[in-house]
Amino acid sequence: MKKSTFLLASFIMVIIASCSKQENVDESTYYEILTPISNDDAFLIPLGTQTVKDSLQFTIRLKDFDLEIDFNEIHSISLFFKEPNLNKMKPLAYIDLERDYRISYEGGNNLEEINYTIYIENADGTDYFDSSFELKNLSILGLNISKIRDIPTGTLDYRDFDQLVDYFNLHD
């Protein structure tokens, strides 16, 4: 089972690499292959470190992974990365005014095929960021809608990666 998951993850990472805008991605990009973690309430798919210049496009088919979660119950899918200055996981929609960059993404939550485009721009959004940018520990996190309904309002910060991983027990 782990061998098939590893092979599937390898295949998906090749798709990610081939779907990137080749002229905009640094040649030294390293695609790590990491094992997804899941339970009935949530899933975490670590995509490793991605080097991006301007934008990165990729597609993931969640049903290709051996996840324990019921796909009909997924409510929220979010992307996170490790912010280098803070050394903390942050939501992918992020602005750092000090270093003058903004990260945004667009994509759908169609579970058959999730298509994302990640953009790296100047903080004011006027132009692409002028150099390559590393998205360390890029991760996709999905949550079960029935579990979210049971959580009292204000109990959980859905923009805090570590809190979500702890609450939903998504540790290795």
C-alpha cells in the first residue's frame, strides 16, 4: 500500500513539474515526495518545497491518494507554506510588506481535479516579484464538514496551521 502511495505521489509531483510555467520556474526546484496523512476528520498532503518565479500551476487529484476521509464530507481545502522570516506555517494568501511580496492563489475545490495557480507579486500587486521565491513545506489541508460543525465558534483558528494539525491529529 505504501509503495503504491509513493508511486502515486511521484507521478503527481511529475505532473506538478510539467504543469509549471517552465520559463518562470527556477531550474534548481526540488520536488520532495512526502506521505499524505489522513483520518476521518481531515487530511494533510505535504508537497515539499517549491521554487516559483511569477507563478506556478499544478493539478492534484485527491481521489488518487489513499486518504481515509470521506470526499463527500470535505468542507475546506487550504494551502499553507513556511514563512522564512517567521519560521512559521502561514496560509498561502499572505502579504509581507517588509520584504515587499504578496502570495495569492486561485483554484477550485472540485475533488476530481483541484487546479491551483500560485502567484508571487510585489506587495502592492502591481507586478510580479522580481526573483525566485521558495515556498517551503507547501501543504494542502482539507477538513471534514461534519467535524467543523461540532467545533464551538472561536475555539479554532482556521488560519493557524499548527493549531489545525494538532486539533485534527495530523502528525506523522
